[in-house]
Amino acid sequence: MDKNYTTTAIWLDEWLIKSFHLSPESVVYFKLPIQTITLILVAYIAWKLTTKIVDATVHRMFLKTKSKWDDLLIERKVFDKLSSVIPFLIFDFGIPQIFVEFPSIIQYTTVISDAAIIAVVIWSVNAMLSVMDDIFSESPIFKDKPINSYIQVVKIIVYLIGGILILSVLLGKSPFYFLGAMGAMTAILLLVFKDTILGLVASVQISVYDMVRTGDWISMPKYDADGAVISINLNTVKVQNWDKTITTIPTYAFITDSFKNWRGMSDSGGRRIKRSINFKMSSFQFFNDDEVEHYKKYRLIKDYLNDKKEEIQEHNEKIKNDEDSPLLNIRRLTNIGVFRIYAENYITTNPLIKSDMTIMVRQLDPTPKGLPLEIYCFSAVQDWLPFEKIIADIFDHLITIAPEFKLEIFEEPTGSDFSKLGV
């Protein structure tokens, strides 16, 4: 027994006996609550003082620096959590002094105090790992990597180690005893942590093969997901759809299921426009010379008409000299052909269309709904709203100007169409 404690204990015993006329046998039970309350108060005051000192020195010092990582330590309250170990250290020291007459109680209370110290350390390490997650996630080097998944794995390992140490303290067994027991429970652990293990493997593959990054636009119809990836965790990947709903997808699904990643489009700097207009084939016709001269007033097709007119004249001159050649062999320009060139040149001269990527206006296979003329190009703007405006401007113009080329756009007949026919 400590000498100082003995002197204090004797003084307290004598004071209780004299003040309350207690017997030496009963004074122990009156002394115990006084000492316990005193120990709790001392532990509480020490904890408060430590917290105040941390706030007054460490926090203020870190807030004055320009570094981001020390601010994260404060935000995650790492030092505040470490301060929580002080009361349990005081308990660990004071309990054997207070319960000296009750050795059986000392055994249990010190074990609980030691376990609490381990729990606080694990809590603090977990906060430190969260700080590392924040730092790596904001780093340009690791910003598009599933760092959160790896941090979660480390946290699980820390929890497992902490849990084994706590059990070792509480049950008085060696940590290796529990490790051996876990080896025998491997099959059960694999079953319990199946999703975690699959998520870890998937996270590694996603990172190594660069399949998905935070911020990527993905489409995964099986999970009704179409939007931007906002987080990649150990077990789940969160996707914010365009209607602002959140879809949660198992991480391993990106390895086992099919999905579309639009990152290639983003990296290319363009966004594809692929849309068609259906024309009535009955409105297709040849242009005569006067009509060709009329359309030369259109700046976008003037050069084309001049070059094409010379080419056609040379061909037709050869045909005229051949008396056996039928008139059907004579070449002429068509309104649909001239309109196709007009549409192509109109798109090419649009500053919002990527000129270094494919620009094409092509005819698709005729259908019962007419001949589709497809516009295929890439917008220099990728954001959804301005992208849709660019498409609308292009097709507003082409659909409106088509009648100038004597072309009719196909549309299904409506009730008013039938009423005009008297049906």
C-alpha cells in the first residue's frame, strides 16, 4: 500500500470515527462512497482541464496555420477524443487505492477501465483515419480513386484488433487465443463479411482498371441509375440521377454487371448529337436550271452548286454526244440532295459544334414514315441544358427551312387531317 495513501486513509478513518461515532468495522463502508465520488470529481475536472488546454493551445495554434490537414484534425475532434483517455487513466491509478479493502472489486473495475482506455484509443484512431480520408479525397492525385473504400478496410482491421484486445483484457486471455479462435471461425467470418470482401475486391479492380471515378456520369439500367457518381465506398456506390434522386448500387455490381461510363465523352470535349428528320419521299424532285440559279443565293450551298453544276454539265455533254444513250442517264440535282449539303454546311459553320470531330448528314433506310435524314455531330458544350438548346436551335432551323427546298416533313395524320378529307 502507498505510504501517502495510508496516511490519508488513516486520517479519514479517524475523522469519520470521531465525527459520526462509527465503529472501525463500519467506517470502511462510509469511507468508500466519499472516496469514489472524490475520484470521479478529480477525473472529471482533469478531463475538463485537459480539454480547455487543448482548445486554448493546440486548436488556436492550428487555426492560425495555412495548412488544411490540421484544420481537419480540429473538425474531426481528434484531440478532444484523445483527451477522453485522461479520466480512465486516473481511474486506473485511483481504483486500487480506493478499493484496497475490496480486492475482488479492484480486479473487475481496473479491467473495465483498461478496456475503456483501449476503446478511446480506437475511437481516436478512427477519427485520424477519417482525417486521412478527407485529405486524400481532396488531393488531385487521389481525388478520382476509391480512397474511402481502403480507409473503411483499415477501420475494420482497427476495430477487429481493438475488439480482440478488449476481449483479451476483459476475459484475461492472450490476444493470440482469440486469433486462434477466429481461425476456426473463418467460414462464418467469410459469410458475415461476404459483401465487405466482395466490395474490397471490386474497389481494387475499379481502381486498378480505372473503371469508375467520383464525378463520372454513368448509366446502369438494371439499377435504374443514370447520373453522376458522388461517392465510392467499400460496399456501395452512390449515384445522383438527373432528377436529383440517389441510387445506391453494390460496389461489386460494377464488376459483375454491365454499365455505361460517359467519361470518354467528357474527356473528348464533345457530346454527340444523333437525331433525324423524316421526309415524305413523294416531295422529292429534280431541280431545273432556274431553280439551281435561285438556290445559289444561299451562301451555304453556293460553292457546292457551282462545282456540282460544272460536274453535271460535263457528264451530260458526254451523254448528248452518245446518240444511243437514253435521257434517263442525264444527271440532275435533287432537292433532298441539295438540302442534305445545306444541312451539313449549316452544322459545320456552327461555332458550337466540334469541327475536329465527325460531322455527317446521312440518309438512313427508308421506312413507312419516310426517308430519315440523320444529323450526326458533336457539340462543343457538354452541359445538359445548353446542349439541348444547341440541338433545338439546329433542328428548329432545318425543319423550318425545309419547305424552301420544296420538301415535306412526315408526320402522322391527325383528326383535323381526316376531317378535311370528309372522313
